[in-house]
Amino acid sequence: MFGDLTPAQSLLIVWVTGSLLAFIVSCLILWLIIRGAVLSALRKHAAEQRELGRDAGHRGPGDPRP
């Protein structure tokens, strides 16, 4: 099947395959970076909310206590 390819055809197949592989790897790396940033922001937000809950004495939004 691939035995009768010219060098130009072989180079084209290698170039397309390499480009596709590089694109997939770069998308995976980008996804990991974004996922890490989002998880970090969520952890920070959760910590801030816990701290606000301690400061407010764990009162709900409709609690009339001063």
C-alpha cells in the first residue's frame, strides 16, 4: 500500500500526520492549563466563602439577627 509512494507523497503524509498530532497535543495542553486555572479559582472562591461564613456566624441570607 505505501510501497509505491514517491518521496513527496511520503513527506506530505508525514507532515499532515505530524501537524495533526501536534494540534491534538497542543489542545490537550491548553485544556490542562485552563482546567488547572479554573480549579484553582474554585478552591480560592470556596475558601473565601468559608471564611465569610465564619465571619457571619453561619447565618443564612434571610436571617434577621443583627
